[in-house]
Amino acid sequence: MLEEIKKELQNLEVKYGIKILYAVESGSRAWGFASQNSDWDVRFIYVHQYDWYLSVDEKKDNIEIILPSDIDLAGWELRKALLLFKKSNPPLLEWLNSPIVYKDVYGLADELRENREAYFNPKSCIYHYLHMAGRNYSAYFKETGVRVKKYFYVLRPLLACNWIEKTGTMAPMEFSTLLDAETLNDSIREEIKKLLVRKMAGEELDIGGRIPLLDEYIEHKMNHFKEILREFDFSLQPSNGELNTIFRQTLLDVWGTYS
């Protein structure tokens, strides 16, 4: 599958006249608990040629394609990615932490990693993950039965909030790392591990009974982080200076001098 993914990325470059700078896995495979049913969530950053940017026209700044081979391709144009980086966009920051990298050229990812401390906003990232957990909890936990994988749609963002609160840094993608960093009693940890075994065994779509111990933990953590956000005093207004430099240098590195 690795070679097929790389081939599809090359096809996108030819089709759109772009250069893909960085491509990673962003779903359950990067989280560390893929099952036999898991698809491939490939996310990437790409750059157009000079003339694309020398226009007043508004243009599409993303690419999204789902292939029959269970490959989900989605990418952001470089300028869009840099503006999201300035806003401390959690999905983009996650891409920079992905343990599965399909393509990494021209040093863009390294440049962003070197600058992420200056642009990282813990408050906005906690808000993002808390909102994700709350939305999924409201959507999937209305009934007495819940699909196995839906628990992870709530647990993972809450564990990410926990990591950010404790360390003041962006949360890693791997679920096991997030879980190990959380202080849990043995009963809760055991319930989560049981769910992990079922998920990885291919039971992710199975509907099981609610787990009161985990439901109580989830609700406690959501309330906790709501309070944290009320008290969080953090303001960040980074400039575009360094990002402009990265943007121009990347264009030069990829396409050479404009003529």
C-alpha cells in the first residue's frame, strides 16, 4: 500500500501541476490502533507554481479525493497551511507529529517544527479537542449502545487536552503515548485497554453496551476542561514575518527563480 500511496501522490502532482512537500498518515493508523477495516487517511501540503499566486482571482486552496482502494487523500495549499499554522491549527500540528510519513521534501516540515513553539496556542488547541470530544459524545452516546470506535472519538481528544494542560506542548498522535501520560485508576485503564483490543481485532463497528466507568470519566474530564478554558489566560499574536520567509523560500527551492 505504501507504494500505491506514493504513486497516487505523484498522480496528483501531474494532474494539478503542483509539488507535494509533505504527506503523512493522519487517522487510526497514525494513532496506533488500526484494524483490518481501517482506511488510509493521507494528508499533505502542496505548492503551486509561481503563476498560480500572481493573480487576484480567488482559487481553490485544497484537494480532496477518496479512491476506491480505501485511500482518503486531502491536502492544503502552502499559503493556506501557513496561515493555519499561525492560528495553531491542531490538525496541521498533528500532521507534523505523525509517525507515518509518506513524503517529506524541501525541508518545509522541519521549518515548521522549528517555529511551532512560537506559534503554539495551548488554549485554542484545548478548545478544539474539547469541542471535538463534546460533539462526538453528543452525537454517538445518545443510545444505550455505542460502537466500539466511537469511544475513541471522545477519549483521544480528551487525552490530548490532558497532554496540553500538563506539558504546554502539542499532543502526540499515538494513542498509547497519550494514555500513558494520563493518571488513571487501574479500572479505567483496563476498560480502555479492553476497547483497544476489540478495536484492533476488527470489532470497531460492533455496538456494545455503555461503559458507566468510562462515561463517568468522560463527563468529568469534559467538565474539567470547560473550567480550565474559563480560567486560561493566554494571548498570542504572532507575526507573519517568519511565515512569509518560509513561503518565499519554499517557492524558490521548489521552482527556482521566477522568470
